[in-house]
Amino acid sequence: MYSQGTKGLSRRKSWVLTRIQELIAWADREICMEPDEFAHRRGWTVTRTGFASRRYRDPRFDQLKIVTRVPEEVS
């Protein structure tokens, strides 16, 4: 009987961990697919902030200016 020792166990753990991470990433994409597509079609930026969590931002907000009131002239 041949034993791989801890090296084989380490490889299996690494493989399992990689598969779990891939499944989590896939689930995250599936959950947020529709809102992400909606945002991208409108030109918004999408920032992933965690599992199934996003921050959506319309870059036009950067173009908004505060309107200052001009005093009316009294004649």
C-alpha cells in the first residue's frame, strides 16, 4: 500500500477549497446578474462590495452643480 502522506491531502484540500470558491463566485454572479445588466445598460458603475452585494452609481451625479440664486434687481 502506497501512502501519499500529507502532500496528497494538502492537494485535495486545495482542490476542494478552489471548487468551493468557484461555486461561491458563480452564485454571486447568478444572484446579481439582472441588476448588474440593468446598471451596465444605463452606463452606471458597479462595484462589488461583498457576497451578493453591489454598489451602483450613476456617473452623471458627478456632473450636477449646486445652483446659486442670483439676487433680483429692484428698480
